[in-house]
Amino acid sequence: CLALDIWDGELDSINKRPIPIVYHGRTMTTKIRFLDIIKAIRVFLNFHPDTWPIILSFENHCSIPYQESMAETLSKVLGNRLYVPIEASLAGPLPSPKDLRGMVVIKGKRPDGAVGVDDDDTDDDSDDESRLSSPQTDGKPPEPHKKYGVAPQLARITLFHGTKHKNWDSSQNSPTHHMHSFSESKVKSLCRTNRNQKWTVYNQTHLTRTYPAGSRVDSSNYNPMQAWSTGCQLVALNFQTNDAYLRLNDGRFRENDGCGYVLKPSALMVKDDFTQIAPVKLSVRVLSGACIPKPKGEHKGECISPYVSVSIHDIIKEEKDSCTSYSTAHVNQNGLFPIWNQDRFFVFRVENGTVAMLTLTVYDSNVPVGSNDVFIASASIPVSCLRQGYRSVQLFDSNNTRNGAFDFASLLIEVKMRKFV
């Protein structure tokens, strides 16, 4: 899912045609033409005709003429690659990702009737994603957002209609193409109030999108575990920030060859009483590493003294995210073939094995006194994908790649799992 923050731009100097632009509103970010983005997507589809569906989530601030221009651009550039829902089909279940392969799907507004101002689909906790996360260009306070109606041409090609959440009973009875968007703080609030089971049932037939708080001025990320544990399908993160939570996301979607889609755990698709997930005792022992490069793949500098941090990210009592970590000792100045061969296992109690993640992170402790240890590489693995025995684990750099110096970086570990008694 790709989120686009779309605004009125200028008029074409020749034919006076409206030119919508995309940027983080009223900030110093670079402005991109909406047309250029759609052309780039079309080029990608030309080379990957069988890709899984691409969902474009519109945060639409455009006036009606610019919305009409958007609809025209989508139809002309994407052609038969644009999914245009048939009105009769909206009364039934949503099409599956398999049905939409090679297609672009629009998430925005599809109100009933003629042009009119529709309810905002963001939550009501004053944490809107359109709030500023960068300095103002002119130092002036932002003007109130104008609300426009939805152009019929744009509404007609939109599948997912964002609606405001009131209560789960009314949400459950809404058409399946209606969906909610929640900020990270709303996600925590809904989980704290023990309404997450109703939310999980809602997500069996509808879609939910979550997104970072607008107050994250550094573009950091929130923990996606809670949203995943309730079955949310679109858990939006700031991909420009390569932090620990983005690495969790990389590991979650690596299990399906990085195609962008993974099946929900069967426990989240049960329509009757929720089955109690038995806790699992997970034991991990780090034995050795191989071809671990210097930080950022540098060729010069001191030899590294690596150690491994082993962590479990889990959900406790269906509402609280947790992280338990242990670390090995460091191996002095040896990145080529460090051997830990530790006698003891790191033992974890995994409460929710359907969504829990194991992370193995390698740091360099050979740093100046008073400095933080430096990140080298990591791997994030769903606990549900772990296999017992001796396992070689591929390591990835901060950009989730294995290029250059990271081509052969790996760890050798031993894994044991059994039900917790």
C-alpha cells in the first residue's frame, strides 16, 4: 500500500489543465507531480504484470477540478490495470488478492449520491496523519484544511471507502468495501479497552489501516505488533527510517518471498469462540558467525568485536506488546569467523506464537569509550516460521539487503521449541 498526500498544484501553462501534486502538506518536502507517480507505477506494472495488487491510499486535499484531473490520469495511464469496481459487486465480499493480481486499487472516498463533503475517515483522537511533521516553510501557522466534496469520476474508480469509527457493531454491519484508518495511539487505546476481539472479527471481512502518529517529527516508527495481532492488513510505517520496527516489518514479509502479502494466521480467522493459544518455550543458542563485515560495509577501520542481541517481540494478554532480550559476550576483533559457542540457551516464553517475532542483531562493541555500540546487521524471523535444530541465519544490513560486503554474512544458531509447562 502506497499512501499519497495529494494537493492542488498549478495550471498547465498551455491548456490550463489542473496539475495535482504530491507532498507532505505545508512542509519543506519536495513536490512531485501526481502524473509522474502514476507513470512510474505503470512502468513497474509493465515489467511485473503478475504482481500482487498495489493499493494507492489517497489523502486527498484537492478541489473538484483537480480530483477530476486525478481520475483522468489514473484511467488514461493505467488503462486496464486500474481496478474499477462494479456497483453490484460492492454488496458482496471483497475480491481476493489473487483476483486482483497486476491491478492498481484505489483507497479513498466512495460516498453515495452526488458530490458532497463526506466524513473524515481518520480517528477522532486528535492525532491526524495530516498534522505537521516538518518545519513550516514560512514560519506561519497552518491554515485550516478545506474540505471538498468527492468528484464522481474519482469516486467511481475507488474501491475502499474510508469511514469514521463509531462502534464495532455498526462497523461490522457496514459494506465490506468500507474500512477504517487508525493512528498508533488509537490502536493502543482500542487494545487497552479489551475491544480487540471485536476488532479481530471486523478484520476478517473488512480492512483496517494503521499509521504513525503525526507527532513523530523524526519520522520514527511505532511497534507494529499490536496492529498485526488484531489482523490489521495495512500497517503503515515510515520506510525512510531504518529502525528496529522497520526491520521487524522486513522480517514479517520476507516469509512470502518479499511479495508484500502474507496469509493471516488461522487463529485470526476463527469466526466462533477464540481458541486459546498455548504458550511456547523457545530456546536459542548462538554458536558462531561468518563473514560479518564492518558497520555499513566499510573496508577500512579497526577490526570489529561483534556480539549478538537475541530478542522476542510478543503480545501479552492480547493487548500489550513486549520485548525480551539477551546478549552474548563479544568476540574480540574477529568478524570473519567469530565463535561464541555458548553453553547456555537463551530461554523465552512466547505467549502469542502466531505473531511473535525473533530478532538477531549483531553489534560492534569495539567503539570509543562513551559511545554507543554500532549496529552491523540483523535478521527478523516470525516464530511461526522457525524450525528446530541447527540453523544458518542470513543477516541483512540496515537497508534490508544482502549486497556487497553483506553477501555471505550469517549466524549459526540452535533452536529448541516445546509447549510451556
